[in-house]
Amino acid sequence: MNRLRNTDIKFLKGIGPARAELLNKQLGIRSYYDLLYHFPSNYIDRTTIYPISSLHGEMPAVQIKGKFITFSIHGEGAKTRLTGLFSDGTGTIEVVWFRRIRQIKDAYRTGNEYILFGKPTEFNGRWSLVHPEIDSPSSVTATQGLRGVYPLTETLRNRGISSRTIFTWVQTALSATLHIKESLPENIITGLNLMPLRDALVNIHSPKDNNTLQRAKLRLKFEELFYLQLNILRYSRRRTAALNGFRFPRIGHYFNTFYTQCLPFKLTGAQKRVIKEIRADMGSGRQMNRLLQGDVGSGKTLVALLCMLIAIDNGTQACLMAPTEILATQHYETISQMVAPIGINVKLLTGSTGKKQRDIIHDQLEDGSLHILIGTHAVIEDNVQFRNLGFVVIDEQHRFGVAQRARLWKKNFTPPHILVMTATPIPRTLAMTVYGDLDVSVIDELPPGRKPVETLLRYDNQRNAIYQSIGRQLKSGRQVYIVYPLIQENEKLDLRCLEEGYELIRETFPMYKVAYVHGKMKPSEKEHQMNLFACHQADILVATTVIEVGVNVPNATTMVIENAERFGLSQLHQLRGRVGRGDGQSYCILMTKYNIAKETRKRLEIMTSTTDGFLIAEADLKMRGPGDMEGTMQSGIAFDLHIANLATDGQIIQLARGSAEKILDTDPDLSHPDNLMLRPQLSAIFEKTIDWGRIS
């Protein structure tokens, strides 16, 4: 395999230095390995010869076999075209070329038999093929089964490199490398009945039938996902083995007093289960590195607080970092109010904290009298020093880069336990990959008494009725969000914008105060407008998606999302999570045009049918793919997948993870003779990966 990676593509017949440079620049193909792993995006069927007399307008690309009767050139200059009349005995078809006319005229002869491949079109009662592929009947590319169609760029097409050209080079490379060293242990290949690697590479490019193609795909997807999981699990286990952490054996005064006297509501079964999982980590003597997933309103913050109290009972300090000042402030107000009766000292540190207060915070952190520090990025500044930081909570962790989060655990000689939280539900198969080096806990229940948000799909012609409904909510003292996809009008996009919407809402509801917020505002002005709404000095908040995270207004009961078809399901779910936080019935209204695509309507109807964030995340993943889940990805996913799809290959991911776990359970160093091949493979695949697994 290393020989394939190290053999420059310029040495392959038909390529040379100039084309090699072009392939590298356009497709990232530098070696034989890159070429063989440049997989087809779809396939064409080269198994059937169609009579010209059977052609009809609904046919895709087809093969016909016959002879050219005549060639003729028409037009002048840029309008010159070459036309060949082609017959197979059942009928005739025109074959037309607009480029490379001289070369083509010299290449083909009347009376010789050829196989033509292309999409037939009908004009004025005559069939034609434009720039078809042409083979002799004895060619290896003719009538051979399924054949790969490859991703290309316009630059490559303009330079005369077609999908067929790529296919020919792939076949040449395969012929030149008859022996391709196996890249998986024999016991995995035989145990799972996987196709050998060389067979898989041959059949991913030119399978004889669909069944063979699926077996080749399974082998190559498994291999890709196996090494991904093996890499993640090695990092995770190495971190667990190497990083000693605090051992918190005590459940003491602060936890017990709060639990018995101050708990705002009875814990759900899911919250109790998660606390038990976290307590086991905190008592293990190893640094905890755990992801806490829970839908909006599931009680993640209360779980985090109870765990921080355990850390405080064991003589250490705790810190909670949030991505925005308003979210950090809300956490501070909630937590400080909850723990005030038991004498816990809580402080807030953000970019707008004054020098006098900062000095107090710094002094109390260093002498240990400050128990819990809550803040934004300000808490990771170098001058913020703890006496003994034992527990770190990072809220909406996807808003922080991994390297940023790492700075927190470096604030103590013994690394603190790390709990990262997200209200963005992550499907299990994606979580075990993107967050594969974190242990995962899930709160999958809502506290009793919470009413599910009623979600409605409404159209522009129902706007007056919607405004009447909003008016009734406002009259009863409730507040309303209205979200727009754009800040300003865009001539190219027929979408509603915030600027026009703000004026329209003010005119429609003149008796009520309207605030507005969007991403291009100065942070101070944004915070001011959001605080107007949070303090009920404004009744309506007109906004873009900047309110997706970090606004907690229990009195807000209505969320209107304009042009809802423009948003992904997970984003719609996050926006919907801004309401339903109080004891009143809440509503989320998805506004759209009536004439929308069938797939779009289906997507929006998923939102109206369920409030389960995990079901929605699964649906969104399948429809849109995994996307870029992190600014800096976790350890395993920091390379491109050639063929596997995290959205649709969940079963293969689990199979690959199981195989990787089985190997590491018995051979953690990969030193067994059967597993020695895995080391160079891991090094080659992940040579540029940073060990993020060691920094949370």
C-alpha cells in the first residue's frame, strides 16, 4: 500500500508531468493510491446494445453498435461542426462533434464497426448523439458491465480529460499493480466475509453486476470506518490510561443540603442515570471526558450543578464556560439564585466585567474562596488562575474550538474533569465518530409539567390569521420571536428579510415594543437588544438565527420562522427550543410559500410531527449529511472520507467500531504479528492529525 502511495501519478502511461500537476491541483490526485481511491460517483450500464429503432426520449445514456456511413463538415469558424451518419441496420442516427473536429475525422473510418455510447436526443424527428464515447467492439471499455462515472471539474473537461479518461487511467494503474498488499488483518476479512482489497478496488471501478458492486463498497467502507474508529479508540484509551485525574469519593455537605432542601424539581430518571455515570467517572481516579447530550429544557444545567457541588465537597473549584455573554449571564443568575441558601460563592466573568470586579474574582479564585466561576471565553485568559480547579463544564461546546477548550484543563497540575454539554441532538452513529473519544451521556426525558411545543406549518396566504394569533398572545402578556433568514433584501433571493420585517411588525403591532438583533450588530448593541427582550421591556424580538443558542425567556410562547424552508431540521429544532421554557402552551409557526418542493414539504412536516430532537437529528443527517460538525474536528474525523457516509452507513460504523474494540481489548499496542500491518496504515492515514483526544 505504501508503494501505491509513494508512486507518482506522472509515471502512469498517458499522464506525464503536465497532466499530473493538473490532476493534483484539481482533484488532489498525486499517486497511484489517490487515483485508485478516486471512486466513481455513479455508474453507467455497458451490458446492453440497443437497436437504433428502439430509441425513445426517456432513455438515459445507451450503447449502439454499427458503422459510419458518411462524414460531413458544416459551418465556419467557431460554428464549425462535424456530422457523421451512423447505421446499425435497424435505423440511422446523426453523430455530432463541435470540438476536436480534425482529430475525430482522422480517427474514424466509414465501413468500420464501432460501439457508440451517449444520451440520444430527438430533433425534428431525427435522433442524434453529441460527442459520444466511441470504442471498437474488442475494446476493454465496451460491453463490460457497469462502469464508473467520476467526479470532474470544468477545468479538466476543458483540457480534454473526461470520465472515460479517468477510467482508462484507473484500469492502467490496476494492470500495473497486479499485487496490492492487503490492508486488513486476515481474521477480520475471513470473519466478516469481506472481499479482498484488490478485488474490491477492481470492482468499485468496473463491477460486473450490482451485487459485486455492493460487496466492493462494503469492503472499502468498512476499511475506511475501521481505521477511523481504531484511531479514535486508541486516542481515547491512551488518554484514559495516561491522564490521572481527581478522585472525588465524597458526597458531602453542599450536595446533600442542596439535594434535600433546594432542588427546584424532582429529578427525572434520565437525570439520575446521568449523574450516576458522571459520579463513577469522578471516583475512578482518571480524568473524565464526557459529552452530555440533552434536548432543550431537559435539565442539563441542574445535572452539571449537582456534579460541580460534588467537586466542591471534595475541596476543589468548578468553572462553567458558555459561548455568549447573555447565556453566561443566564447561567450565573440561575445557578447563583439556586445555591445562595447553601453559601456557595458564584461569580460571573465576561468581556464586560469591570476591573474592580475582575480583581475580586482573581483574588478569590487564587485563595480558593470562589467556588464556581461562570463566564465566556474570558475564563480561559492566561491571567485567570484557580487555586484548585477540579471540574469544568462547557456549554454548547460546538461553539468553541477544541484548542480553546483545552486551555481550561491546563489551569491545574492535575487535569480537571471535563463535562461538555450540547442541546444539539447528535445521532448515535455520528456521535461515536465525531465525538468518539468522549464518553457520552444522554438525558432523554423532559422534566414533568413541561408541555410540548405545538408546531404548525403555515403559508403566506394565512399570514393575517397568524398575526391575529400573535396579537392574542401579546394581549395575554406573552412574548414572541420572529426569525428571518436574511438581514437585508437580496435581489437574487426571493426571501423575507429582517429590515423589512422589523418595520412591518412595528406597523402591525404599534402598541407593543419591538426589539431586533442580528449577527452584524456590535456585540454591545446585540446584548442590549436581547436584554430588552429578556427583561420584558420588549414584547417582540425580530431576529436572525443568532438567537439559536443562548436566549432563555420563559415568558416567550410563540416562535415564528419566516422562509422555514431555508433552514435545516436541526436548526429549526434549535430555534423552536427558544419557546416552551415556561408553564404555558407554546407554539412554533413555520412560515413558507405554498408552492414548495415535495422533499421540502416532507422535511417541514417532520418538524410538525415530533419534538424529539434525536429523531429530527437522524432525519436531518440522512437528508443533508454530517457537514462540518466542528471548527476543529475531534481526533478521528480529521481526514476526508472517500466512500463511507456517516449519515447512511450507521450499521457499518458499528461493525467497524466493534472490530476495532475487539483488537484493542487484546492487543492495545498493536504489537501482535497479525496486527502489525495496522500501524503503518494508521500512520499513513492520520499523519497530519493532532492528538485532540488528549485535550478534551
